[in-house]
Amino acid sequence: YFKKSRLAYKLFQSATGSMHFELGFGDGDKVYSQANLVRAMVRPETRDILEIGSGNDTNLKYLAQVFRDKNFYGIDITKSNKVTNLNITTQYGDYHDMSMFEDNSMDIVYAVETMCYATDIQKVLSEIGRILRPSGKVIIFDGYMGKCFTELTPIERKAVNLTDSGMAVNSFRHHQDIEDLFNNFNSGVFKFVP
């Protein structure tokens, strides 16, 4: 999907070829909107930061330039080879199995528009919980429905189905389902903040 869609992303979504939506929160360069929200969570004691589903590493490269004293890691299934650049290490991998990372090894784990592709979101959350340090943060940017599918009008259902197909997503989840997963997962390790 992403290899076939790269040109469309570049033409219609992001001049940088970024594989995520440019949100534009009024912070200047829209392509870094999500990265700037992650940036705000970095503290002086933060050492290790992981982006799951890092794509072409737009966010990692930006954040690594801002925080040269931090270690950045990326994992993505589209990577053909491992790339290491000063304080960035990226590698091929599936975020359902992050066994290449030790327990309690990350201060921040973030994901930009990738969790909607998870086939087993509880497995992914389990892996994140395992590698996250006790005071760590999880930041997820993704699209979830505001209404249950059964509450949608016929035209809204059609739009959701077309969006699912167009984005190669099995099915968009309702935000309440995601909130419940976070709030009930692993004895309160995660807290959902909309």
C-alpha cells in the first residue's frame, strides 16, 4: 500500500513525502505538528524515544535534530534495511513483536497514524507496556470514529467503508473502544487523554 501510495502522499498530502497527515495546529510547518506535540513531552531526564510505525522517519529526523543528546529509535515494516545516524537507529520490524527492545528501555513511545493498522492492538499495548520505563509516556496520534458504526447514517457508513478501503485499514475503531483499552489495560499503566 505505502509503496504504491508514495507519490499520492507527496502530491496531495505532504510535500516532504511524509506518510502522515499534516495537522497544522498553527505551529508553522504543519508536517511537524505531531512531532512538536511529542517534543513538548521530552524532559531533561528523557533518554530513549521510540517511534513505532516510523515510515520514512520524518518525525525521528526532526526530533533528533532538536534533541541531539537523546537516543531515537524507529521500527517499521516498510524498512528494507537498518539505518543508523548519530542519535537515530531505525530497523525493520513489526510493532506487534518488539523483542529487539529490552524491558523498561524507553522513556517515550509514540505512534503517528499507525495503530489503526494493528491486527492485535492488545498485543501492541502489551509490548509498549513491557518496554516503557515506569515513568514513561505513550503518545498515539490516530483516527478513530466519534460514533459507533451502527449509529452512522447510510452515507456515513459508506464514507467510512471507502475510507477504510482507501487507507488499507481493516476497520476504524470507535474512540470509546480505544479509551477503554487504554484505561483497562495492564492495571492502569496507560491513561487515555483525548
